[in-house]
Amino acid sequence: MGKPNFSDEFKRDAVAQITERGYPVAEVSERLGVSQHSLYAWKRQLAKVVSGDASKDAEIRQLKRELARVTEERDILKNGRGFSPPVRGRNGSCYAARQEGRGRSLIGGKIPR
């Protein structure tokens, strides 16, 4: 009689019963007809796979932070105003506060007096 082959899904479900649901290894091995040694080996194998996923997750989080920073920088440069919010005039027209020079300029129009 040879060694039985279990699918990866079966192994993941068996390990999940131990790690996520909190069942004892002896109970799970008896219920599934698998040796305790096999369950511990599967648990070790899946822990290695998960640790590889954790490093990928950390890299994804770091790349998302970097993307948000670069996108914000791009938007600031694209608007050409820096952090200055638009200012509304009395008639509802939109002025952009200028950092240098004097006064304010009308976006897309002439300079008010």
C-alpha cells in the first residue's frame, strides 16, 4: 500500500482547522484519518508559503504609499499652485492665490484691479 496523496486544498483546510478554528491536532488527525506528523508538516509548509506572501504584502503596501506620494507631487506640479487652495471672489469667479508677486490673478482671465 502506497502513501496517499492529498490535494493542496485538503491540506489547507486541515491546517485551517488547527490554526484558525482552534481544534487540537489529535482531534483533527483522528477525524480526517491523517497522522499528526503529517498535519504538523503541512502546517510548517504552509507557514513558509504565508511568510513569502507577507513579504509580498509589505512590498505592495510600500509601493502603494510611494504611488500616493508621487501622485500628490504630480497633482501639485500639474496645478502649478502648490498647496494654495482656490479663492472665490465676490462675483463667484475663481482666483488662485499667488505666492510671489503682488495681488491675485484670475484663472483664465484678466487680472482684477
